[in-house]
Amino acid sequence: MNKRKILLTGASGKIAGQLLPVFRERYDLVLLDVKTTNRDGEEVAGIEIVDLTNKDRDAYRHYFQGVDVVVHCGFVRGYNPTNSNLDNDMHFWSEMQNVEMAYNIYQTALEEGVRRVVTASSNHAADYFEPLILDGEWDFINPDDRALSDNYYGWAKEVYEHLGFVFAVGKQTKQPLENVHLRIGGPRETDIDHVKLGDLRWMRRALAVYLSERDMQQLFIKSIETENILNEQGIPFQIFYGISDNPHAFWSIVNARKVIGYAPEDNSERRFAAQIARHLEAAAT
């Protein structure tokens, strides 16, 4: 049986680094990025240097030829998002580059007959609601609820999704391009370690968003391989939250379970039981 041909953007990044071990075994890969080393300075084998923000799509369209699915994890980091003192224009224009790159990827994929694009979106696409949830003023977020963010990073993720919907409908583009957007939660084992001891509000947040590596790999694989991703209106478009089977969750993964058969194996309450006990004890004293 021939392996699917998958194009992975941002191949030297953190998310790609967690996916590559299983992707290399499972798929015929085309790896693209603007550098060949990861965050630790280690060389990532097989990466082709490509600037996907380039409006001249002929410079890289050959990489898309014969590809079944594009997995888009690429990201232009033109500023430090933790530095609130940076110029507002710098934040905006940096994220606009990411929006332009998403368009280039969708349009090139469409032109070259790629079946589907699976994009690494973010929980920040709807993070306006998160403080309301943690403060008890809001209950839950479903993927089909209106996405609202209060920052340019999250806004850009919303735009990826909305732009992907335009391509999935196919009215503007004359042909639909299947789109899946994965709102990644917290793909780390360390979030709860950074919570101040006894702070149950932020402990809940860390537990709610947890995404184990094997669950993230499963989510991407099923988003790639599930044949039918039509929504209720018959449009090949889905948004799935990327979290494990977390009892503290405030993002719904019901549609991921139903549409692609996502069955997370991990659970933050079990995974971090010892840390939870320490937080509860500290909060009670």
C-alpha cells in the first residue's frame, strides 16, 4: 500500500517536532520551513528552505504537486508576544504575514489538486471567553460558537479558520478545498508546574487545556486520514479542539469524537493527580 504524501510546514517547530516521529513512519513527507534546526539548535533531517509568505507561489508550488494533505504548522514570529511594550503596529503586521502565508498555502494547495489542508490553529482563537469561564461567568465553548479573541495572535487564528471556510465552500474559489482546523490547547507536561501553589483558578486552566503528545498525534492523523469531514451543511470544513480527555475541560471535543473518531487516551486529572493534591491542600490552609 502506498503511503500518503504529506506536506508539513513549520517542520522545525515545536508542534512539528512532536508529530514527526510518527509522521516519518506513516507518511511520505515533504518538509518545509525557513530554517533546518529546531529550538534546541538540532538539525531536522529533510527540511527544504522555503518562504511561504512569498506572493510568487511559482517559487514553491512544485512542493505541493502530488501531495494528498498539507499540514500547516508554519508560523512567522516577528515579535515576542510576552512583551506588551512593543509597538502595536509590529504585532499587527507580524500576524498579517501569517494570514498571508495561510492564503498562499490554501491557494497553492487548491491549484495543485491537494485534497485537504489541516491547519494548526489555537485555543487563542476564542480566548476572549476564557477569563469569563474561569471566573464563573461563562460555561463552555463549542467549536461552532463564534470565535472571539482580544489579541492579534488569536485574531489571526480566527482569520485562518474563516479563510479556510471560504476555500471549503468553494463559491469564491470555484472548487472546494477540504479544511480542518485544530485549536491546540496546552501540548506540554509542565503547565501545572508553573501554577502558584494553591491557585485553583489557574490549576483548572492548566488541567483543562492539557494535550498529551500521543493524543495530539492521534488528532492530527485522524484529521488527515478520515475520508468524510463534511459538516451538517455538507461543507468539508471542521474545527476541532486539541485537548486530551480532561474532566476539567471547558472546550468541547464532541465533534472530534463524532466526525473523525478521536479517542484521547490521556486525562489530566489522572496524569497530574499528585500536583492536584498539593494544590488542594495548599488552598485549604
